[in-house]
Amino acid sequence: MAGEQETVDGSLLAVDKLTKVFGTFAACDHIDLAIRTGEIHALLGENGAGKSTLVKMLFGVLAPTSGRILWQGQPVRIASPNAARKLGIGMVFQHFSLFEALTVAENIALSMDPGVSLAKISDEAASLSRSYGLPLDPKAHVADLSVGERQRIEIVRALLQNPQLIILDEPTSVLTPQEADRLFETLAKLKSEGRSVLYISHRLEEVQRICDRATVLRHGKVTGACDPRQETPASLARMMVGSDVAHVSAEGTGVRGDVLLEARNLSAAARTPFAVSLKHVCLKVRGGEVLAIAGVAGNGQSELFDALSGEYPVADASAIQLRQKPVGTLGINARRLIGSGFVPEERHGHAAVSALPLSDNLVLARSESDRKAFIGGGRLGIIRQDAVKRATKRICEVMDVRKSGEDPAAGSLSGGNLQKFIVGRELDRQPSVLVVNQPTWGVDAGAASRIRQALVDLAKSGSAVLVISQDLDEIFEVATEIAVINEGRLSDAYPAKELSREKIGLLMGGMHVGKQAESLDAH
Amino acid sequence: MRIELEKRPKVSVLFSIFSPFIALILTLIAGAIMFAMLGKDPGYALYSFFIEPLMEVWSLHELAIKAGPLILIAVGLSVCYRSNNWNIGAEGQFIMGAIAGSIIPVVFYEWQSPLVLPLMLVMGMLGGALFAGIPAFLKAHMNTNEILTSLMLVYVAQLFLDWLVRGPWRNPGGMNFPETRTFGAEAILPEMLASGRAHWGFAFAIIAAILVWLMMRFTLKGFEITVLGQSERAGRFAGFSSRKMIWFSMLLSGALAGLAGISEVSGAIQQLRPVISPGYGFTAIIVAFLGRLNPLGIVASGLVLALTYLGGEAAQLSLGVSDKVTRVFQGLLLFFVLSCDTLLHFKIRMVWADLNDTVKDTH
């Protein structure tokens, strides 16, 4: 069906010099892209490269500043997501828009024409999901479903509109490796039916595995269009990053010292209805080790960080031990004084205040731990701006933080540079324990490798490092030990060399203590 | 067609300095139009409203008397607002400060000592702080909205004062007027200068403004206020407690409002009456924002708003317009200040495209 409508150049959708300017910043700068009928087309690029902006224009969420969108050779103006759907474009967002209290069928019905009955939608959804290998129970409540299952709802919802082009935004970022494999099978089926897929990702391995062609974006411009199977991961990375990325060297870690960070049967109730409770978490990190905690987002990672950092202390003092001292009930600054450092996941509004300059953001984390150096005037507590500015400069130099001006607002830095500063702010103190949540989330590859190397180097110098991450590549680069968190429970830790991605995937999917040993042995 | 506010990539330094002045000029223009519509000569009206009060020594003293409480309250409010605590009830804290401070001269009027005045001031601050402590407690421990609670407590304070001066505290020798006895000599806040009525309340305001400015600019406490105001989560990461900050900012602003209250009563009125404030506590909110929540800016904006009070009184006499004109000017000023600040950070863009046409073929 789609084949008959092919135009001369064979593209289902083409964009011609598409540009989107925010203020003076061109998020998308004269982008050309052509998606053929029946292909899986990858849109590659780092965070902030302009992928999301481009896709939002294609789906009618943003209006382009200039340029044209051609659908089957005809110039079109896509004014709203509804218009996009009418054209035949379906979209699966990275962040789902589902009502947890409603059933699968009800959620699907919300995006359909109001006239259709719920029973009919239920039937259609069920048969559609079966034929695409996406098992779904239309009567199940969304709240009871895993992230992978929720994604299936979004996909089924998009497929019910019978689209010719399906856009998927970073679909595997929330999936276990096994769930991702399933998704790839579905995509192959869509392709065999003559539909096109625009697959957005920054994961080179998947793109090489499933995509026919790729368009690479960097800083809002197209830096390459290629067949990903003809490229090497290194050459793709170069198109994405613009230069070769330094390899992280984990050589020299693994010299074990004393246990510096320990959680003993750490439990914490969920603070909000949408949070996850921590259930009997046990972990040990020795000096010289990097313990990485893998897991699908939303399984208790932030709650674990909150408990370990002392932002939300727990009731049992001995549940958390820093350098063999019970600290469970202590606040974050008391724990910093014992020699630990913390890097939260969210940069803006948690690790840093965007509107304040870097020097103030240095004081943010270190007003208490470096009171002698940074605060004078006795009880008046006067901030020594000169000492703070010097330390800020030192950290920026060590971590190669690129910024405009001497002491710019944190919000004016790119994600990667701000993250380098936030990590450098802790490393500057040489903490004996460092707890980091998602150290390179949304960070460009150059900065990511710089940060990972710094974490490894800190462990080499004898400190204990705990990294919570969703990125398996990152975990294998830095970890000496790996544990997996699932629904607030932490698995045992395994030496990184003994674990494969498949085993981690099983643990991420919720194989709990007891079953673990067998299933790992079985592999 | 729709109108979009688009964030400016860079905020002009020049315009951020001039924006309050532009707002002032726009207020004057709008005021002139209003006077013209009322059938008054706009030039003469504005002159008698804004210039005449500045021409005489006695009216300059009146300006200081009116500006004192405005500045004192607004300085406290600036700390609240910077830390994201929205105390709207300074009017009530002003009244409760005045009541608490008046306990000695009204109830223990026979006690005469140089300690009377300092004690009155301290009790005034305590009264204001304790009254502000109610919304602080409710917010910190019950998670209630302090905007509502502090605002509603204003009416409690007003009615409590009304009851006191008509009931238990009524002057026995006052011919049944709803007033307390007048304060003794040692309970009166003295004049600053021999040339007029302006009392030390204005000096308190200037000192408070300078101290709070120093705190915000140089100390860790000021930093804590800024951080918690910008992001509670970042404050928690820094080890700052937003709950303690609720208490600190509410008690501080309550204490300053209470000090303003007792200074006004002791320095200017010298007894308690059913109404002791022409809305200082509410006008101070405008003062705080017009001064951009900066204590030094608040000194300037406090003087400007005090002038609208004086001008309103003058215009009532010389032009025969309602004293509500004062409120209109204050409202206009706040409107233009906020608009100018918004336009400083955003530009307006008209989007003429039709929202309803969906997919359009431009062939």
C-alpha cells in the first residue's frame, strides 16, 4: 500500500533545510533528511544535538522557523500532533503519557476518536498486540505494568492509527536487553509490512544492528548520512562527537582496601505514592573498588542515593556505615565531614542552582566540609569570595570545564561541562567515598569519558566509588563490581568480569535473591 | 492569532537599570489620563500629587514617617520572598507588634523608667514574630499554604485590635471613644531632628535595610536564603533545611513588621486606635517588588510609595478627589513594574497563523 504512493525519489518523508531557532540558538540548522518507504532510519546524535527538536517539528509539536517538510513529495505544514497522525505519522515518546489509574484499553481509547466503543478498542488492541508480538492485556491497569509493557501500550496506540511512519524516541533507554530484543523483532515486522521507522538513539550498537540508514546530527547540523552497517562504531562516534573519544582505562583498579561504604539491611519507605521503597539493601564498597548499580530507571535508584547521601536520613543509624562509622541518621553535611562526596542525578536544581554562578555552586556542596577555607567571620559566616573563586578556577582547569567568562551562571554551561564541574567539585576534596547517580546522563561523549576516567582514577587512589547508572556501556567501562537494583531490592554484587549483559538483563528484569544463583549458573 | 512570550537570549543591562524608571513614567502617564478623565487638569494634579509634598520641610518629615514602616516591612518581606515563603500577612504582624508593644504603656502605664521604650520595641518585635510564627508553623508542620493563612490572620489581628480598643483597653477618661489612653513621655519614640515630627522609626528602617543587604550579599545565611528560594532540592543537597528557613524568614519578617507597628504607634500616633495603618503591610509588598527584593532598592521604592500616600492626602484637599486615588496609583505602579520586568526577560511575538487549519497543502 505504501509502495504505491512512493514518489520519484522514493522518500516517504523528506525535510529540506529545516531550521528551528530558539532566541539566537539554532537547535536545528538547515537539516536535510530523507526517510524511504520500508526502512528503519536511525537519527543519531548526542544529547542536545537537536534530535528531539527535529522530531517535535515532524510530529507537529513545534513549528519550524524555516525550511520545508515533504510528505510523499508534497510540501506539508504539520500544525499539531493530530495533523501528523492524520498524515500517517505515529510517535512513541521517550516519556510515556499514560494514566496509571486507568486500564490499558482506557488509555488507548483516550487517544482515539470518541465515537469508538471501549470493547472494540480492546479487541483491536489485543489482536494488534498479538500480531506484532507485543503481548498486552487490555484490562490490566497501567500502574501494575513494567516499563517495557507501558512502552508496548504506546506502540500499540501508535499502530492503531495505521501509520506509515513510526517515530521512536530513545525507545531502549528504559528497557532491559531482553525487552529491547523483543522490540527489535517488532520493528523488523513493521519494516516487512512496508512501514518506515525513524529510530532515535545514541546507542551505536543497536543502530548498527537494526537500522538500514542513519543520519547523524551534531550541534543541530547534519554531520553524516550513511549506512551504519558499513561504518565502525568508532567512525559513527566520530560523526556524533566530532573527534575521537578517549578510551577509559580501568587498569590498576581492584586493589582492595578496607570497606569504606556499607549498607546493612537498608530499608526506607516510599516518600510519595510514585516513589519506590528500598527493601533490605545490602552493599559493601572497599577502597579501590568501583561498585556499579545497574537497573532500569525508576527502580529505587534515586531513593538509594537519597538514603546514602543523607539528604533523607533513615531511622536506623547502623544501616549505613561510612568508614566504619554508623551514619544512617546523620544529614548530608555530617557525612561529607566523614570524607564522602555526592553527585546527584539531576544537575539543574539539585546538584546546582542554574541561576547562580559557578563559585556559588561550589559553596553549595562545600560550605560545611570546607568551612575553614571558604567561610570566615566566625558566627557571622561571611563567604570568602576570593578563596571560593580560586577553588572554582582550579576545578575548572583540572576538569577542563569550558565556559564563557570568569564565573558564569551554572545554567549557561552545556550539560557536559556543568557535569564536569559538579564531579570536579567533589573530586577536588579527594573524598574517600564517592556516591554518584547517573554520572554521564545527557552528557556529550567527550565529557563522559573524562568523567568516567576521573571516577576510575579516584578508585585507583584508594577511595571507594559507588556509581548508580542505567547505561550498561558506562558500567562495563568503570565497574570492578556490579549489582542490579530492581523494585527497590539490590542483588548481590558480582565481579564485573564475570557478568555478561544477558545476566545483568535477567537481574534487571527482577530475578531476586535466591533464584539468582541458579539462573546465573545456568548460563 | 496568538501572542507568545519568547525568552530573550540576553537581558539588557541598561534596561534592567532603567526598567523601574520606565515603569514610573508609565504610571505618571496613566495617572495623567485618569485625572483628565476625572475632569482635572492633569499637569496641576500630578504636580500637587507628586511635587508639592516634596517642597516643604514638614511634608518631608511626613514622608519619612510614612516611608519608615514601608521600608521596614518590605525589607523583611524581601527575605521571605527570596526564600520562596510568601508572607502576605505583614499588615497583621504590624498590628500585633503594635499591640504587644503597647502592653506596657497601656496596662502598666504607671511604670516609668528609661527601660520602657526599649522593652516596648522588643515586645513589638516579639509580637510580630509570634504572629508570623502561626503561618510558619502551619507551613512547616502541616504543609498549609502560607499565602492563605498569613492573609487571613490579618483580619484576625484587625478585629482583635478593634475589640481591645473598644473593650478592655479603652481609655477610662476618653469619653467612650474607641481609643487607649495616650502613652506617657517615656513610652514615646522621640523625633530624630528638631525640625519636625519624623521619629526614629525611619532610622530603624535604614539600619535594617543595610544589615539585611549585608547579610544577603556577604554571608552564608544570605546564600542559604537564595539557594532555598531557587531550589529546595539544591538546598537540601547543600544541607540547608527548608523547614528552618520557613521559620527564619517568617519570624524575621514578622519581627520587622512588628517593629514597624510599635514604632508607628509609639512615634506617630501615641495611642492605639481601631485603625493604625493605612495598609502599610500590603503596600510593603509593592515596595518589596518595586525595589526588586533588594534592601537598598527597597529604601528608594519605599520613599516613592510613601509619596503616593502623601500625594493622595494632598490631592484629596487640593483637587477634591477620593483618597482611593492613592490605591489606584499603587496598583498602576505595581502593574507597570511587573510588566516592565516581564518584558525585560521576554519579548512578545504575534503568531498570525491560524490554529485551526491542520495539514495545509502549500502547492
